[in-house]
Amino acid sequence: MGSGFSALAAALVVGARKDYGRQALLPPNTKYVLLGAGLLWFGWFGFNGGSGLSTGHDAVLAFTNTLLCPACTLLVWLVLA
């Protein structure tokens, strides 16, 4: 609830977008999107790899899944698109 109320308060303080509905919205900066996705993916490697609390089988499995799941998702997305 705290996060929801904080988001509501921030939205009320910031207000509506200027020219929303009257002017075309420009697409996001692709370089920043890729940089953010790469940083998030890199962070998840540390988070998921360390979740096994050791360097054993659980950590290796979590690390491998963190690598392969997004890669397979990208492959399927490329095939379907």
C-alpha cells in the first residue's frame, strides 16, 4: 500500500503530460532502453546466482536459467515478429 500511495502522490504532484492527445509522442531513446535492459539483466545475474547462498548446483542452475530464459524469449520473439 505504501508504494501505491507514493505513486499516486507522485502522479498528482507531477501532473498530466503537456500536449497529451494533441501532439504525437516520440519513441523512447533506444540506446537508453538497451542500456537499462542490460544493466537489469546483469543485476539479475548477481541476484539469482547468489540466491543459492553457495557456489553449488543451485547457484549454477539459477545463473544458467537467468542466461537462457531471456535468450530463448528473444529467439521466439524474433521468429514471431
